[in-house]
Amino acid sequence: MEEGFYWVRYAGAKVVAWYANEETRDYLTGEIITGVWHFVGAGDVIAYGNEVSVLSGPLQPPEENEME
């Protein structure tokens, strides 16, 4: 999956999250996995694997003239 911001469903809520293609350890199984979701506005909350469903994305920045 491409790194970037996505609309996702997590714990029943629709939220924006940053997908990073980085390695982390699954705290339940101890295995190393690749791909971590960082939730916008949620501090240090992360998720991976089947905990997240992608709704759309990656999100694209607005056109230059839309930012004025």
C-alpha cells in the first residue's frame, strides 16, 4: 500500500489516518509486521492489519488556487 493519508474505519468510526510502510512488533503475537496506521489527532494511537478498513485514498492535496 502507498504511504499517505486515507479515510478509514477504525473501531466503528470514520477517521483520517496516515499509513506508513514501517515495521513494528505485534504486541500479542510478537511477530514483526509491516504497515502501521497513525490516526490524525489521536496522539500515539496506532493500528495495523485487520483493525482498519480503508474507505478511500490516498487523499490528494487541494489545487494551489483552492488554498488561497
